[in-house]
Amino acid sequence: MLILSRKRDEEIVIGDDIVIRITEISKGNVKIGIEAPKETIVLRGELREKIREANLDAAGSGDLSTLSSLSEKLRR
């Protein structure tokens, strides 16, 4: 992990097309702005984890009777 110190209005550049700018620092909070191409997904870490958990739940909750029924229909 790379750890950098930045002051307000300073930037971090990732690759050729992602820029992270420190916009405000106050009371233990840091506000950042992110400029990235539209096709780049930018998520907060906790939201990414919730999406991952939801995907795992959805993948694991398949109804086997429905799957068996579909399999039987495909064999016919």
C-alpha cells in the first residue's frame, strides 16, 4: 500500500486519466474529489463489500427444484 500525505487542493494522479484531489480537511474528515472516465467504477469500500455480499447471497440462494425442473425441460 502506498501512503501519501497531501494538503488541501493537492492531487494524486493514477495512470493517465484518474485524478484525486483533496478538497477539504476538517475535524478528522477529509473530502476528496475524483475525476475518472465514466467507464471507471468508483465505490466507497463499505458499499463495495455490501454489493459483494449481496451477489454471494443471490448466487447461493438458487432454488434447486426450479433448476431441476429447467434441466428436465431442456432434456425433452
